[in-house]
Amino acid sequence: MKYTLTINQKQALELGLTNVSQSVILGLIADAHSWAENEIIDGVVYFWTARQKIADELPLLDLKSDSVYRHLKSLEKLGLIDYIKLGKKDCVKLTKLGKSYYVGNKSENDTNSEINPSKFGNKSENNSEINPTYKNTNLIRATRDKYTSLLSAFKKGFNSDIKVSDKTILDFIKYRAEIKKPIKTSKPIKLYILELAKCVKAGYDKNEVIELMKSKEWQSLKIDWIKKELSKRESIEWSNHGADYDDSGDWK
């Protein structure tokens, strides 16, 4: 469930949005990279935003699946999203116009606004440089665009029969950012996926391999590293297991 719902009322009206639910849903779609799965359609990144998932994220709006569908179609009609059905999946992405929508206080900075926040002593809202909401929203959008750009570059240059989900790739990109080793090109992604495939082919559990990499804060993977670490674990387990026997070999 999305805890905080915020609407940029001034810009929503400028974009033709007169429905509160549609404004909130547009804001949710703007953050789809953080909660929805990617789908590449004709080389373009979309997000699978299941109708029921949207309803579950916004219980306060009391939405039903069919009403979410109507709102998505309305947003598409306004030119704010591109909406495609992929089988039974509802896939969307923001249009250029839709990307202009942000949740922040920029509208309140306008000196022509009917209410000037400075008159009420809230000076920080007049300066986007010290407005964390405005800055964070722009940062999230920039980060999302960078991630999808890396994903697209990888897809175009990866010639292999290896099947890998977009989520696996994006998780790796995010992980590298978290350990302060951000990815700048698609090459590290390719090397990571190839090694991960080797591990899976060798019989290792994919999720266990990824978790081990994260626990060690490795920048990438090598199957030899995985073999070495898991071998150490097995040695420790057997050592502890042997402690349960006495010198005669019987259980203590």
C-alpha cells in the first residue's frame, strides 16, 4: 500500500486532469519502476501495472478493477500515458507530456499564485533547491530514466539464448547503485548475466547466488567465487556436524 498520496493540483489542472483518482494513479505510474515489472515491447520499456495491484496500492480511493481500467484509458486519452495490452497484462509508460507531471511545490513558487507561501512564513517552499520533495521527485525520475536506458542498451547488445527477466537486470543495476558502484554502460550487466547463467547451469540456486553476492558486496559475479564461498560453508557445516560425535564415532 502506498502510504502517502500527494497531488500537484495546479499542474494536474493544466494537464486536463479533473479527477482526483486519475491524478493519484498518474503519480503512482510515475513511480512504477519501483513496484512494477518491466516489459519490453518493440524495444520500448513499459511497466506491467496490473489493475488490481493499482487498486491494492490505493485502498483509500476504493477502486475496482474496471474503474482502474477506465482511469487508465482516460489518462491515455489525455496523452499522459501510452497503454498497451500484452496478453492479459496492462502495460503502460509515461508519455513526454506525462513525464512533465511531478509531485512537488513548484506551482507554489509562482509569484502569481493566489496564495504566496512566503506570507505565511514557509520560505523553504519558494526555493526548489532546498525543497526536498521537489528535489527527490526529480532525482527519482532521473534515476528511473537512467535504469531503463541501461536496460534498453543491454537488450540491444546482448546476443544470447540466455533467458533473463528485466527484474533481474534492474535489481542488479539498483544493487550496484546501493553499494556506491553505479553502472555506466551495459558491459557489467552482460558479464553479470553470463556468470549468473553459468552458476545456474552448474546447479546453484539463482536466488542464493544473488544473495551471496550481495552479502559479500561483490561488484559482480564469478562462478569460481561462488564455488569457493559455498565450499567454505559446507566445510564449516561438516566441522560443526563432526562436533556431535565422540572419539569412538558414536553420537554424543
